[in-house]
Amino acid sequence: MREITVSLPEGRSYRVFIDPLLFSQDDWLQEVSFPSRRGVILTNDLVEALHAERVQRFFVQRGYAVDVVAVPDGEEHKNLATVEKVYHRLLALDLDRKSFLLALGGGVITDLAGFVASTFLRGIAYYQIPTSLLAQVDSSVGGKTGVNLEEGKNLVGTFYQPSGVFIDLSFLETLPEREYREGLAEVAKAAFLEGEDFTTFLLKHTEDILGRKGTILEEMIARSIAFKKAVVERDEREGGLRSILNYGHTIGHALEKAMGYGVLRHGEAVSVGMRGEALLACALGVGTEEVYTIQKTVLEKLGLPLRAPQKINLNAFFSALWRDKKREGQKVRCTLLADLGKPVTGVEVEKSAILKVLPEICEVEG
């Protein structure tokens, strides 16, 4: 079993436990401090059918009273209407401020459950149990929570750290191939930001990574988390450094919204977004063709998309882009790569520059 501790200001910290069969053993549970014995598993209906009974039984057999609350699966349900329904269910189950949430699911659930926990009764404890690769390597760690509005992704949210993260690699065995591969986009992002060593690791072990081979898979997940931990510890609330973790997301989120949620999965949108932002780096003289080519090669080898699968309406795309949280006037602030491991933050990018690279990553209309 691997343990990674995320240490934050004011003596706050939490541990990430990683094991191929975490929920088949309980030594680690003795090291976790829960505020009470009363909790709720918040999940979606798809993950509920696959894993909720196993996780619920694990806790009940060890003396916890744990119910299950399931919401519909999908990014389109990560909104305030769903949050309100969850609030009502938690009240009906008589949860109090000592109760806790267990977030069982992928990226949507990690974001949604964190937001619910941060606001229900002005804040209760929550623990992440990520079941997708994307959630295991990225969204379960760091304390960013959020829900979508009609205008765009994650426009309402909080910074609220989990009290623990429990990663059981066996959950990945039930993950569909497309969903598994989208998680590799966040791994690639971490590798590009960390530098040549992690990027070379991905190229060297591509076959084992795609085959979900245990030892390499565990190492890849641990390296991704260790990188994010190092960033979050230095900048918990995105005052500066943490903005590098948005690499690929500025263009990616706009593509995701413009096409309609579900056409591109989040990780797929980030992959296309990273290619677009690597092209921007070249066009603006920030990066080089060599760095662009390395990124493109890694994404290709991991089976990730380099172009959007359908036409993009320009008005819809820029409408989503201008609602990005990092927008300033008619410019967006992007993180671009000067080299592997050398991100440049706060690069102001005008509409004209984006228009030049957009046809490389999608067919445009309007």
C-alpha cells in the first residue's frame, strides 16, 4: 500500500491511500479519523450498480451507519438542481454536522460531493473514493469543488479539502475503455508540467499503461498525485502557481461546452485543448515545435484525440471561452509550455491568435 500525505497551511493535512485491493483490507482504516460513525455514500446510478454495495458493506461491517444516495450519471447533471435534491435527501436521512460524505465515483461526483459537503450545514467532512482514472489521478485531490451553470463549467464552486482519499485500483477493472483513456489526459498533463522524466516514463510504459498493468498503473497514479500534491501544497487556492493545472482546460472547457456535454468526455476535451494550447505556444513564440511534437506524440500513443469529432460553431465556442474564470476583457489568460516542466502562467491570448490555431483542432462554422 502507498500513502501520500497532502500537507496544507495551519497544520491541516490528509492522506491518500493507494492499493490494488484497498477495500479488501482494513488496516488503513484505523489510520483515518472520522468525525462520527454516520455517513452517506454519494454516487451516481451507474457506479451505484457496480460498486456501492461493496463499499457500503465494507463500512457497515466495521460499525458505521452508511446510506447510499445516487444521482443521475453525466456531466449535464452536475448542476445546482442536483445539489438541491441531494440536500433534501441528506436532511431526510437526518444527517448532522458530525456526519460525513463518501464521494464514490468519477470526476463529476468528486466535484459535486465536495461542493455539497462544503455547503451542507455550512460544511461537513467528506472523503473521496474515486472510481475512474481521471478522478484517481486528479479531481479527488486538491479540494476544488464545483458545479456547472448553463453558461459554462464549474462557474460555481469552492475550495474545500477532503479529509482523506481512498484509491482502490480494482475499480478501474470495470471502467470502459474510452473512460479509462480519458483519464490518461490528466496524467499526460501532469507529465508535461513535471518535465522530461515523467513524460519519458509514459512513452516507455505505454503498452503496460494501456493494458492497465498493476505495478506500472500504480506508479503512474502515484506520480500524478505526487505532482499535484506538490503544487497544491504551495498554492492551495490558485493564487498563482496552481493555475498551471489548468493547462489544456481553457480551450478544452470551451470545446466541451460548445459541442454539448457528452460529445467529448472531459479528458478528451483536455487532450484536444492541450494540443491547441501547444500550438498557441508555438504561434506566440512561447514554446517550440519540438515541445509541441513531443506532446502530440504522447497523446497519440495514449490513444487520446487530437481534434474535436464534430464542427464547432464559432459563436458558441467564444461565448463559452469568454465566460472562462480566467478571462480578462477580450483576452484569456492561459498557461503555456516553454518546455517540458517549464510552464509559463498568465499568458494573455487574444481572439485573433485563437482563431489561427482553432482549425488545427476542429472544423469550424459560423
